[in-house]
Amino acid sequence: MITIQQEVLQNLKDAGCDKTAVEDISAALRKNDRCAALRLLERQRRQLLDEVHRTESRICCLDYLMHELEKDCFCCTEDKDGE
């Protein structure tokens, strides 16, 4: 049977928390300091969201480049239209 503590640990690992973050959040929860745990979780969330935004920006750069290359490429538009 999986305990709540095991579920929390697994969730933190699944969320990409590193060993230090897992230990810090777990320690806060063991001390029943939910405010500290929430602050640590919010920090982890911000880090993940920053990573998403950086990745999204890179994708936009690639999309722009692909669009610029495709607009003068007859063979690319032909393949896309299924002709």
C-alpha cells in the first residue's frame, strides 16, 4: 500500500524536482510547515514555467524560419497541399 508520503515524493520527482528540492519540501511537510512547502513548490513551478517560456520562444524562432523558407519554396507548398 502506498502512503501519502510516498505519493508526495513520487509527485515531486514526476514534477522534475531535483534531490535538494525534494528534500527541502519533504522537510517542510514533516515539520507541518505548509507555508514553507508552498513557497518551495511555487519556486519550483516558476522555474518550470520559465523553462516552458524559453522553449516556446525557441519554437517560435524555428516556426518563423520555417515560414520564411517555405514561402518561396514551391516544392514545400506542393507537398503540404497533397498535390
